[in-house]
Amino acid sequence: MAHVNSTGLSGYKGSHVPKNAFNSPWYSRLDLRITQDIKVFGDTKLVVFLDMLNLLNMIDDEKGIVREYSYNNSRQILVDGVTSTGQFIISGVDPDDSLYIQNNDGQSAWNINLGFKYQF
């Protein structure tokens, strides 16, 4: 009960938590783009750009990290089966609420891209 009372679950004692009652943790991300236009001739130009994605994570490994819940679910109470009468056997509480670092599409990693574009 100490875990329930110390979280937002305390308002739902004796009932169920409705869908979408809680959000994933906030995170900060800073992206930077530097561009330079180089006039070639007439109205044509070469555009050179440098993109630094998730600059905060490049500076500090603990910043710009996306933490999410696995498959949009939460498992705070750890259950280790049921008794013969159908009661849950609670083995403990998951303190980090099954959060994991999202990095499938590079959300938590920094990235640098250099690009060129010719406009005419």
C-alpha cells in the first residue's frame, strides 16, 4: 500500500484505473540545423546543411532519453500466480513501472547529418 499511496493510484483504491489516466514521463530534446547558401551562377545556388539531432544527448548521455511503457501497458504490481481460491499471489512492486528506453527509431540517440541541395 505504500507504493499505491505514494503515486497517483491512491485516488483509485478499491476500483480500477480508467484508460489513459496517466502519461509517459516528459523528455527534452534539442535539434540544431546550420545552413549555408552558396551562389553558383544566376539564380542557382548550392545549399549545405548540417543537422544535429538530439544535441542534448550528444552533450550528456543522461539527457534526451525517451522512456516509455512496453506496448502501452503498465505492470506496477508483480503477480506470481494465483491461489486455489483464485486470489492473486503478489510478489512485489515494480519500482520503475516497467519503463524502458525507446531507441528503435533513434529517439534516444544523437545523430549528425550533412547534406547538400542544388536549387535552380
